Amino acid sequence: MYATPPIWRRLDLAGDLVLDELHVVLQVARGWQDGHLHKFGVGPDRRTRAYFVTGFDLSEGDDGVTEDSVRLDQVVSDKGDRLFYDYDFGDGWEHVLVVEDVFDDPPPAPVCLTGKMACPPEDCGGLGGYEELAAWVRGGYDPHATPMGLTAPDMRDWLPPGWHPDRSRWPRPTTPCPR
């Protein structure tokens, strides 16, 4: 299930980013705080992909290829290649990263060029919760129809300042992402 309209960001990235660095870049581009587990995967589709393990996975006894040992250009290198990024397994944010172009001269630092729609706030309850939240904000913050079981003032305090589902605020275009 995907958000309608789509929520997306266009990033310029160097191929020598390792996947754990890419995770940090994606957190910044989405406006999230890295409060949940994540996984990167490659393969033709979600059912048959291979995952890379995180430090947390290793501490839980899993083994495999660690994300901090894999460069981005080792898993995606041609136009159209895809990398899957899952974040917050409870909310179930599933992302498909698609290579749109390959540069001869990569950018010196990751940059968010543009995007559409505001990214869901952290812990909003997945796509269903996001859609309820977006409808509530678009409807003018009706105090009698708040999502998530919170009061209208609590909801307004919980939302990131100025958040509106139809605005892309995080990050502003051409904002360098940390590396």
C-alpha cells in the first residue's frame, strides 16, 4: 500500500555512501529522529529480497552482510536499480529507492533537491494513521474529530511546528544532509 498522493524526495548521493550513512541521510530527508529499527534490502521485489543486517541485528544473534560494510554503488549502480528501505516496523514505512541518473562526478555531500508532500510525523500509526492525521489537518483541526485518541491541543503540540500534509518542508531544497 502506498500513500496517495505519493510522498517522495529526490536526493543527489555519492556511490561511496555506506548503507548505515544512507540511513542517516534518509532520516534527515524524511524529518525523522531515528527512533525505530530499519532494514535495507535488495532483490526483484519485497518477497524475495535479501536484507542487510544492522548492529542491532548482530546484537540479537543474527548474521549476514552488515549494512556498514556495503557501499551504495555496490547494490545500485544503474538507472532504474532499486533498493528497499523499511523503517519503523510497527508503523510499517516501506520505501523504494530508485536510481534516476548516474553522475560522472558525484556530489561531495548528500543533497535533497526537491520533494512532494510532507513526510509522516514519527509514530503517527503507519499509513492509516497518517491518512487520518492528514484529513484532520486538512479539515481545519476539528476538536471533535481528532485522530489517535488525543485532544486537539495535544495533537497540535505533538505535530511538528507548521506541519501540513500538502507541504514539503523537510528538508528545504538544496539542504545538505549530514554524512
